[in-house]
Amino acid sequence: MTGPQPGGAEIRRTSRDREVLRLALQDWLAKQLPAGADPRIPALSSSAATGMSSETVLFPATWTDGGEQRTEDLVCRIAPHPGDVPVFASYDMRGQFEAIRLVGELTSVPVPNVRWLEEDTSLIGTPFFLMDRIEGAAPPDNPPYTFGDNWLADASAEQRQAMQRAVVDVLAELHDIPDAERRFGFLFTPAEMAAGATPLHRKVARTRAWYDWTVASGVRSPLVERGFAWLEEHWPTDPGPTVLSWGDSRVGNVLFQDFQPVAVLDWEMAAVCPREIDLGWLIYAHSIFQDMSSVFELPGVPDFLRRDEVAGYYEARTGHTPRDLDFYTAYSALQYAIVFLRTGSRSVHFGEMPMPDDPDELLFNREPLERMLAGTYWS
């Protein structure tokens, strides 16, 4: 999950000491490998280009395997420390791990090979898992790729169209997994299962519980509360079939080589729900960046991930006509607004900014969300 920073400033996500973390991971890895492997992790690094929720560290690890030295490039996904103002109230690291593993087994969607899951919080304070690192480039979030001077903005229209089709192809294949509600039912907790009669009700109830947790921490948004009321008034008559939803289906969570996906990342928002959850998120996740570029009087990338083109290609690819996209894009905008409440609160926590008198000032998408609720955004 991301929370873009329009000015491209360095964003602080964690208070963890990197050297303490490196040594802890090195000791832990020794217990996962055969005796005598003697693993070494020389240094940790991270990417500032994407991601605002889970902590992600990258590192090479070298160990002895069959008498020979072996080096693997690995990625560690770590649930944030509760004291660092996390984006979400809880992080189901096992759910993420299993979702990635099953997608790798059931589809040709490129996902990293997941290796080890650790749920013992005594090691580094929160659960984590390790997976293989895949080489590729993600469109940057900080500053957003629509601000220019990056490989996506500099690409040709044909290259961006190929990239757009490839990402929609990923969604189509994920949504084609049979019996998704049974296979991925673990992505909803028992409490969430009881919170709604349909998968869409459960998904929105999860978002409402997330917002209520944010309010309990001391930040309330009148605009977000208007958004929830709007959703109730515009609820889809027929949400359609239930599928595996990637959840955080934005191009910034995909690694590309030659404009084709080589790794589909960030599964912390995965669920089983209607197809349009992913389509709405894909469309709006670009629109919010395009809106930000307009604020700074930049041209952005207006020919990319247009709503009608995404919906049209998805229909041609799957035979399913996307429905109620006003609802699903508004729902996406509402979720982004909650992310901004959380990431803004985190910046206040780390002393990077004062808390505004009006919490809605934390919402980078405040004006577009207001237009969306008024029914004028897409016109």
C-alpha cells in the first residue's frame, strides 16, 4: 500500500535500528538453514520509490551449501512496529505469505518465490517473511511517476499501452482462479465474515473498522465520514461474482522488464470480493497521481490507465462488463483518504510536520474526493 508524497521528500516509515535488524535476521536465518550454513548478511537496503505500509528490506545473503558458497538476493517484508503509526490496524503476514504462494501455484502471474514465514514477535518485534528478490523496475511513487523524468513518463504511448494491457491481463488471470472464495477464504477473519452478508459488505466493513481505529487514535475526518454515507446510498444492486482480489492493484506494485510484469507485489489488501474492487483501484491509483501533477501544473501521463480503456480491455479479455465503476472508484478514493490520515499522522509522530487544525488537510485527494462524491469528478 502506498501513500504518495507529492514533493518527493524522504518519507520516514520506521524507528527500527538497521544494524540491530541485520544481526537479528542473520541469526534467525542460521536457524532456518542446515547446521553449518553460517549465513552472512553484509548490509540491508530499501527502496524509497514505493510503499508506505509494510517495511521492506533488501539484502544479499551468503551461506555454505554442500561445501560451496551460495549467495541469494532476498526481500524481507516486515509488519510495522505498533509505535511507528502503522497504516493498518493489523497485518496478516501469514495471509500475505499464503496468498502469494497460492497465486504462484495456481496461475502464471509472476510473483516472488516465498521462502520462510516467522510469526514469533520476540525476534524483531513483529512478524515477517522472506522471499526471493526479482530484478525489475517499478513506476515511482515518490515523487509520483506522473511528475515526469522517469522511465514510465518517458516511454512511448505504445509502450504504455502494452504495459496497461499487461497489468489488466494480470487482473483477469487472478480473477479467473476457480473456487476463489474457498481457496482464499482465510483472507477474511471470522469477525469480518460475521460483519457482512456478502464479500463486498465484508470488504467495506473492514475499511470502516480501519477508519474507526484511526478515529480512536485521535484523527477524525468529516470528509471520510461523508464518503461512507455516500457508499451506502450508492450500493451496487448486483456486485457480481466473487473472485480473488489482489487489493493493491496499482502499477507501482509491479516490477517490469521491457514494459512487461515480472513481479506482482504487495498483497496486504488481498481479499475475496467483486472484480471491480481491483479495477476501481487500478484506475483511481493512476488518477490520483494525475490529479497531483495537475496541482503542480505538470502535464502528467493523461494517456495512461483511462477508465474507459481499462474497462473496455477487461471486458474484451474476460467477457465480463465492469459495472458500478462510480461506486468502486469512489471507494478507492475513500481508502486513499484513510491512508493519508494515517501517513499524515505518522509524519506528525516523527516530527516532520505539525498536525493541522482541520484533519481533512492531511488528505492529498481532498478536492478530487469531494468532486467524486458530488458526481462531477469523471465528467
